[in-house]
Amino acid sequence: MTATVPHSDVLLKVLGAPHRTELITSLFRLTEALLERDATVQIWACGDATGLTRASLGMAKPADVTDRARTFPSTAALARDLIRKNDGRLRWYVCRFCARDRGHAEQIDEVKTRPAARFWEHVTAADQMIVMGVC
Amino acid sequence: MDYLLIESGGPAEGPGAVRFIADATALAGQGASVALVLIQNGVAGAVAGTMTGLEDFVGRGGQLWIDEFSVRQRALDRGDLISGARVTGMGDLADALLTPGVRAVWH
């Protein structure tokens, strides 16, 4: 029954608003550290975290009016680059219900939306799981 | 390692952090191998005199890890932290998470 979800060493389920705490920084830091150790990782974004990879973010953050010469990547760009760079070892899933409920239905191409009722498949496909944050 | 417990809120988040540390202390007291990782605002709890229970956790054999990045973000100095704390990186957390059989909780 888990054929649709490839095995992963770690499942990181992330919830919570992107800018309330450093949670998303921790998510990216931990994901990178795991990938540097050749682990396979899947991220399940739920709640407000579905906004991290919404297409409307674009690839860069809005211009910094105090330093227009510099650009900074959006979270969607960070996720896209991590997924592309790691050649199938990072898979990023977005809860369809939470995304639609928040107007985040349009996501970047590199992530997959999944129905909430299939979350159990992701749990059973992972050797380890932690839940980061709350809705 | 039996348990990897990660506290991200610290004293500012109310009594939940203290209770989480009490759980870690209870597990350590029962002989389990426990690493308690303080990260994000959780590192504020490791400043001496800030949060009760951490000395007891270390005294019962628990491993207290403090996230270096979070310490630097808050301009804390290692000398500010309680004795027995070990400043670690995200790589240490990743290694622990990949240890077979470890039970991990992010709070």
C-alpha cells in the first residue's frame, strides 16, 4: 500500500506560519544536514507551511529598499534548489487540503500535493519521523 | 541513544518547556540514554538561572546539547550557559536522528 511513496530515512512534517519563529530556518538547516549525510528525506508541509512553496512567491523575495543591488531567494526557490540539487533524495509534499484552504493551491512544479488522508502512507514509508511546529 | 528530545520554545513559551524537560529528566532517571537539544528560543533556557530542571537533567546523566547557530543568533557566550551543556551543530542532530531505534520528539 506504500508503493506511491518511496522509502525515506526521515520524514519531517512541518506545520506553522513561516515568519513567526525560526522554525523554517531550522527545517532547511536540518534538511541540508541530513542530505549531506546521504540520507533520503521527505518533507510533508501542512497548515500554513504549505505557503513555503506556493508559486505566487516567485523565486526572489521583494526588493530590499535599502539595498536594491542584492536579491534574496524566496522559500520556494530554496526548496526548489534543494530538491533539484539532491537528485531524488529529497521529496517535498504539500497537504492538498491545507494548501487549498489557504489559497496556496498553485505550487511550484518540484513539489507534489497529496490528500491529507494519504499522510499515513508517508509515515509508513519513513524509518524516522519528527513533527516540527504546530498549526 | 534512546531518546532525542528537541526543545525549541524555551522559557518564553510558558510551562510547556519545563514539563518537557521534566519528561526528559524522568527518562534519564530511569536509565535511558537521552539527548535534550535546545534550539531556537530554547537556548535561552540554558542561560544559568533561567530555567529550572536542566541541572537535574544533567545530574541524572542526560546529555544537554545547545544549538550553536541559535546561541550565536542571540549573542550568547558559552560562558553564559550552565555547566554540563555541550554546544553542538545541526550535523550532530542529524546524526542522532539517523541513529537506528532512536525516538525523536520536536517540541
